[in-house]
Amino acid sequence: METPSTPAVTPAEPPAGSMLDDPAYRVFIDSLDYLSVNDISRIESAFAFSEQAHANQKRMSGEPYITHPLAVAGAVVEWRMDAEAVMAALLHDVLEDTGVSKAELGERFGREVADLVDGLSKLDKMDFGSYQEAQAENFRKMLMAMARDLRVVLIKLADRHHNIQTMGAMRPDKRCRIAMETLDIYAPIALRLGLNKLYRELQDTCFELLHPYRARTLERALHAARGNRRELLSKILDGIRGKLEEAGLHADVFGREKSLYSIYRKMKEKQLSFSQVLDIYGFRVVVPNVPSCYIALGALHSLFKPVPGKFKDYIAIPKANGYQSLHTTLIGPYGTPVEVQIRTREMHQVAQEGIAAHWLYKDNEGSSSDLQIKTHKWLQSLLEMQSGDSSEFLENVKIDLFPDEVYVFTPKGKIMAMPRGATPVDFAYAVHTDVGHHCTAARVNHELAPLRTELRNGDLVEIITQPHATPNPMWLSYVKTGRARSKIRHFLRTVQTAESAALGERLLNQELLSLGVAPTAIAVATWEQLLKANNDPSIETIYTDIGLGKRSPAVIARRLLAREDSSPGGKTGTLVIHGTEGMAIQLAHCCQPIPGDPIIGSIRKGQGLVIHTHDCTTIRKSRSAEPDKWIDVEWAPESGKLFDVRIRVEVKNARGVLAQVAAAISEAGSNIEHVGMDAHPEQLFTMLKFTIQVADRVHLAQVMRGLRHIPEVSRITRERGDGG
């Protein structure tokens, strides 16, 4: 009896020149011996359908198109995946390249297969502005499908692997673009899923496509080194085997050669020649169980001296992709570095096949099922990063596909994996979004540390939060995880929109009052008419645009009042501002206004209201050329807020004068944010440049008065205009 998900399938008519008698097809069918007879029959029908659908298509090499789906399905079979995955691999291009619909696939082969194929299909029918945008959107779709079903990504990786192996007939520019995309996205995904064998093959193939001459040269050098070092390698291998036998261990020991691309990358990053890369060979020791791993480690450390700081225990703390091994580097004969990996057979299986080990080794599901759970969590975290911008999403994912990790501890002793270079802010967002948003400081190993501190292995991290704290835009310059970057950007966009809407409403109300009309007197029907005329979704949209400087409040006010003149009819009243109003109101960096300064505001497109001092030199031309764009503003009484201001202090060259000046600034209740100096030893005077924090002009005057009492101080000035 057939289930709804596995409907009976009517075999398709084989096209002329069918591959049914081809040896490659026969080998493929013979490799399905782990599946039931019914499953094999369904797979044969899927092949016949795919062959029929692609009957008139050829690859660029001239081969029948069906050879590609067959090769992809063959790779999937090597991972011993289920019948649905094999069928989806055979059918993965029929939605994209033929007239077959998803509904038809669902009817013939079941909804599960149709969903898998749909997840693998590109978005060619959609109109994108650029290749990059299309790439980003396709990738997002694939990730969403991955999150629902991990088989999607495995089939996709097998598809990409076969494509880059058969790109000889393709245009060089397209070949390079696909190879670069594979290195940037697909190879890191393979690594992240623990598919180490596939990861290396993708890297090496892309390296050959991008740099064929370099790859051939390196291959020849490696072949020559192989012969030259054969005796040395044999000596090391015999030494390791003998030592392990002494320790009573039954172990498989074999040498492994580093991949071409990893050697090339090392040469490039460290500016080395090939002859300087000594560690092109490593050794792998596979033992029966975990205790034997540590016994083997002790035995090898007694055979050759270990290199300090080069030992890593990925058994106690596995990598995020499930990888487990002991890594050590030894100093072998003639000072040759010897890299050794020690692991159990189960660990070796997961190290080679990663997430695919779940299907490959059903009898050892312990480690692979844990890996599946971790992978699902990782995929879900990627989907949380989604925003309206596909290219931003892709950027965040690329950041998250990190090859290197550090392991840090929460105050409760929980281990968290972070990318190398991660900061306490990344850690805070990894714990919870709210912890990240309200983060104000951090303790690393019980000591206060700056939020931009790079975390190291073994650090104990504690985040200090405040209920009213909010993300700082500066965090974007040093956070490393895609999650943190995405959450910060989303918050800032939301806050800016809300603040801009509030500012826009105030500016429009002020304009209406200057025209003698109360804002409440504007009828709802008038607003609706304006919204309809501009195709605006809401009044909030108009307020936001005014606050961001995209629309003029004078024009909107006159349209609401049905007046044709666009120039102000009367003098606009003064707008009262607070220094703490956030992103919608910005204090100009050039003149750094502080409470007490006469100020003026300008609506700048995309920036909101920018506040300058009246005598700022940078706005002189703009004020005379565009008087309509400037509005009068004044400070609202406010306490507790400090403002940055720059001062110059000319002092005599004398011992300890900087300390005296700094002490005087501190005594006046001001913080020093930055200090610089123009020092000339042969001259009598030095110019000190400070950025200090003050509450207002009165406070600044107090600071300057305190500095004048220092005998060595000859002149004090506040920087104006362009900061110079």
C-alpha cells in the first residue's frame, strides 16, 4: 500500500539514446544495494523522468545533460542517504531548466521530493538589479530550505562539486566567478558541516581554476619534495608505530599530505617560499577509544619533544561542526615539525564526512545526531539574521562561516564557541539579544575590560547591563559575528525611524503654527488626500521623511493648507532641542556645539537635524546661499549630560606639565576623551590638543580658568569651525 508521501510512479518513456544501458548508470543502480526494492524502483522512475525532461539539453562539454544529475545522485549515494534525497538529486534541475512544475513533481514523486527540489532551485524567474543581489537571494532561499531539511545543503554541495569539476568548456570569466563564489561560500559551508574531505576537494579544484599555473608549479614542487623526503617520513612513521606498540596500543597510523590550496594559502599569508614550508606532511593516529587517545599523546610526547603552545584538545571541547581530535606538533628528526592528529574511529568518520555521517553510519549515531542538533541551531541562528537587504544577509553569513574559533566561559561555566577576534559585544549577543542591546561594560577574567577587547581561549566573560542602555553605532566597527552585526543594525534602523518620525512631527507642527494654523485643525480627510496623492502608506512615513531631511516641512505644510507658494510666509518659531535626543538630532562634529552656545539647525537628507554653532565657519556659505534650509533652535534645560569639546593648550616645554594640565581638567569635573600634541624639542612651547567632556559653556569656562592658573600654560583656545 502506497502512502501519500510516496505515490506510485508511472515510468516515463526513455528518450532516444537513453543512458539505461550506460555502464555509469548500471554502476549507480548497483550502488543502491542499501535501499529496499521499492525505493530502487522509485529512483529508477525518477531517473527516467529526469532523462526525459532534459532530453533535448546538453552540457557545454557536449555531453547529455542527464550525466550531471546522475553524478550528483552518485555523490549522494556515497553518503548512503535515503531514497527521497537520491530522487531529489536526480531531479534537482527540472524545475529550473525544464517546463516541469512543483505540483507535477509532488504528484509523481511525493511532496517531500518536490520540497527538496524546490529548495535547490534558483530564483531565475525573479528580476534582480545585479548578479550579486541574485546570488544573495538564491543563497538566502537555500539556507531557509536547509533549515527545514539538511539534505538540501548536502545535495547542493554535491551539485556544486560536480559543476566545478566539469567547467573546462565554460568562459574563463564565468569560470573564475563560480570558483570564487565556491571558495567564499560553499567551501566554508562544507567545513562548517564537518565535510572535511569535500572541503579540501572544493578548495583544490577552485585553486586550479583560479590559478592554473601556480597550481601546476606547486604540484611539481610537491611531487619533487615527496621523493626527497620519503626516507625522513618513513623514519618518523616507523618511530610513531614503534612507540605506540610499546605503549600497548593497537593503532592505525598513516601520513597525510596537506592540500595544495592550504600550502598555497600558508605561503601567501606568511610570505614564505615552498622550501620554507616544512609542515606539508602530517600524521594521523586512529585508536579504539578516548582513553587511548590520551595514552597515545603521552607516548608521542616522550618520543619527540612537543612544540609549546601547539597542543589543542578538541575531544574535551569539540569544534562547532562536531570535529573531535587531539592536535599536537612535535619536533622530529633534523628539527622537522611533525603535526599529529589523534582520534578514535568514530571521530575519524565524523571528521571526514561531518553531518553526512548521520546517514553513513547509522550504528554510531551518538556523535552525528549531536552534530545534527548543533547544525540545526546554527542554521536557525543564520535565519535570525535576516533583514530586508539580501546582500547584507549574505555579508553576515560570510562573517559567520569562520574557520577559526575561540572557546570562552560564561560565569556559570558554560562553554561558548566564538569566532577568532570576537569581542564581549559578540558574546553578549550570543547569550541573548536583550543582553546585547543593554550591554554597557564587561568583565574578562574578573577584571573590567573595554568592549572592543578580543576574547582568547579560556576567557571567563561576564556582561554588565543597564536597563536604559542601547547599542552604540561604533560597535559595528569591531564586532565579528554576523548575529551581533545584524541585531545592532536592525536596532539602529528602528530607533532612527522612530526618532526621525518624532522630529518630523515637531518640525511640521512648528511650520503650521508659523502659518497661523494649529496642527489639530488639519482634518483627517486632508491628510488622506495628501497620502493618496503621494502614494504614502501612513502619516508616520511623511513624518519620518521630514525628520530625515527627505522632504521639506514648509512644502508639506503648504500642501496640507492647499497653498501654492512654497516659500515660508512668516518667521518659523524656535525649535527647542535636548542634547540627548539621539540619532535624529546630531551635534555637528566640525564645531561641537554645547549648551550655552548660540546654535542653528539644518535638515540634511538622510541625517535628520544637524546642529551647528552660529559662528561655525563650515556653514557660512550654505547659510547665505540656502537660507530656507536653516531653522532657529535653542537648548532645553538639561542636567547630567556631558558634551565633547576640543581645546588647545599651549604650554612651556617643562617636565611634568602634561600631568599638571590633566590634573587641572580632572579637578574641574571634566573627562579627557582624547589627547594629542605637536611637540618640537628644540622649541620653547608645545601645543596640547584635548577632547574633553563638559556640561555646558559655564563648565568649559571653569575648566579654562583652572588651566590658566598653571604657570607653564601660555594660551588656551577652543577649537572652532573645521576643527583646525
